Amino acid sequence: MEEVERVSPHTLRHTFAIRLYQSAGKIRLVQKALGHSDLSTTVTQTHVVDEELEGAMKGL
């Protein structure tokens, strides 16, 4: 039987934030859903913005 890694609440929250941002494309919506008062906290939680920027820069 294969052992399953444990999933933490942080991992679930992080995954939710990333998937919501990927589907909605609105970081402010993610901020509201997570209850963050500071947008920089949301950006840090998602890490998606950095990946998007990196992908856009590769195309230059």
C-alpha cells in the first residue's frame, strides 16, 4: 500500500488561493476570499504573480 503524504491546512489554503487566482484572474478576489487586509500578503500566498511575470519575460 502506498503511503500518502499528510496535507496541512496551509497547503490547502495555498492551493485554494492559487486555483482561485488561475480561474478568476483577479488577485483582489483572492485577497477578499482569504480575508487579507494587505494585498502583499495575498501575493506572497499565491506565488502565481511571480510565475506569470517569469513566463512573460521568457517570451521577450
